[in-house]
Amino acid sequence: MTNPDYAAFDPIFFFHHCNVDRLIALWEWCYPSYWMGDGYVHDGVSYSWTQQRGTFAQVYNEQLLPTGARGNLYPFRNDNGTYWTSEQTRFLDANAYPKYYSYPEFQGVKVDQTATDAERAAGRARIAKYYGFDPQQAATQVDIEAWSHLPVPSPQSAGLPETFQAIKNYRVFVVLVQLPEHAFNASYQFELHKNSGNQTDLVGTVTVFARPDYSPCTACALRREMGTTVRGVITLPPSLVNDIIVNNGASGGNATLETTTEAIAQSLTGKLSDTSRTVVATAQGGTRAPTVPAHQVSPPNILPSGVTLFSAAVAEKADDKTYPVQLYDWQKHNALFTNGWKDQTKQSTPASSGVLTSLLGWLQGRGQAS
């Protein structure tokens, strides 16, 4: 699976694609009104969706639409011989263009059946909790006194309805990871670890699935030329954040959001590894981390373009705790690894150096004896 040009020969690849389609079906069921539309707006200017390099049936920068000739998904045809359109690919219920397949019920969600807004909201909440995102429960398990310094403004200040109330003394912390897609000329992985004494515990990963420069993939060559970035989000477990806050004496009364985010940064380590799982670069978090000496710094072209800590307050519906929570008051905090990434490909341990020295000495002795 690590080489995209050959991944289709790996049976797990088929399961991967089926699961991606299943997740899209779940997302469409939860958010039926979200759609590509005719384009997007940036800085007050409307832009159409376009196919920059065209296809065998489209010219360069031709406008893309959900339906009609400009919505055709060449070269895929449906059972009557016409081309599939983007609009036809949506949904699996009886009102949608027939797909002749569906997925089993998941957390009470049946993607092949229509639902009310209330049913969709309840389904979203169940799915979030199934995958471990449950701020309401987490807020009851942290040290409330130690977390009391964290700012939690009114949900109404962020435009939420009066029916929402804040979860006091609680914030969600996430790390946004931005990686150059073609940094290694192959697939690679970013790992976020928590420092635990002389070892580290894995918190989360972001994987880049990239082709080498000799691949015949034209779209990949275009993305390489544009310098595309792969983004991923790692949610910090509330238990991890709680340990950091408590261990840094937040209950003493001098803690602020800024001191807490710095403490979180200091507790984290970043690693970059190649397809063989060999660690090629590491970084220590926090502004107090030792600056990496110039002769040990990793090549700049492989380094993340950003690893940043964010946090948000959480609001719940006052009269319906089963309704999905809302995140608001998003704040951008520290860049985690400001003091450099250390090149691990040049490192050798004293033990390995000693073995090499002994081996060379033995070989030289054999040569002199002969």
C-alpha cells in the first residue's frame, strides 16, 4: 500500500476504497444539504470549479457543473450508456439515482433510507461518540479545578442560538499538521508523541500517500509542480491534556491559556519516518527545547510546513444533551516545533561506532598477518 502506482495489486487496497465510499455515504446521510454548488467564493469573488489540465473530453480550465455535459464523469458510463454525472453519484436512498448497493446499518444509521433532521442530528452524535469524540463525557473526567483557568466565552458571542450553553472549564485541543506532499519522493509519515520519561507514547499520525517523480501519473506531476500540501488533524486525548495541566501545577492559580499551551508543546515530540518506518528526523516541542545545531538540521525540503496547536470551547444543547456538540471560539496557539528538526540519518551510536572500529582493526590485523 505504500507505493500508489502498485497499491491496487494489494487486496487491502480494495477494502480501503470500499471503506472510503462507506464513510462518504455516512457523511452524505448526515449532511444532505452540503454540496459542491457552482463554485466557491474567495475574498468576495466567485470562482467556478474547473478542470485545470482538462481530460480527453474536456479542454483546459473548462467549467465543471454538477449535471449536464459539464458534469460528466468521463470515462465512467452507467447502465444506459450515458456518462455518470457528479449529481448522480450522491446518496444511496430510494430517491437517488440507483446504485444497486448499500451498506449495513451503523450506529442506527441506515444510509439507504431517508431521515428527518432530528434523526440525522442524533446519528451524528452517535457516530462521533463511537469514534471517541465525546467532550461531554470527557469534561466530567478531568480535574475541573486545574482546568478552571481556561477561557470559555458565551456560545452566543460566537453566534450560536440561545438554546446552547457552554461546557465550563473545558476546551478541545487539536494539532494541525501540514506536510509537503512530495518531500520524500515517496510515501512517508508524521508521528506525534508525548514525552514519558525516557520514552515516548504515540498520540497520532498523519500519512502522506505520494508517488515518486518517475511515476506516469500526470495529476501527480502537476501537484508536484504546484508544491501541494497534505493536511491532517490530530485530536489530543483529554486524558493526555489533563495529565499535562495537572503535572504543571495549574491548580496553583498562576496558570493561563498561554502557559498551558506552552506546557502542552513541551510535552510533545515530532517524528518523520519513511516507508521502511526508519525515523529520519525528530523535533522537540516548546520554545524551551534545545535549538538544533546547524550541522544537525534536517534538509528544509522534507520538513513540515506547519505543526500548530489549536483549541476550541464546546457548547451543548441545554434541553437535549444527545444533540451534537458545537465547537466555537477557535484559537490558534503555538507552532510546536520552533527550534528545529534534527537529522537522524547522520546519527550513529557509540556502541555501533565501537563495533565498526573493532572490525576495521581486526581486518587490518588480518591483512598484516598475511
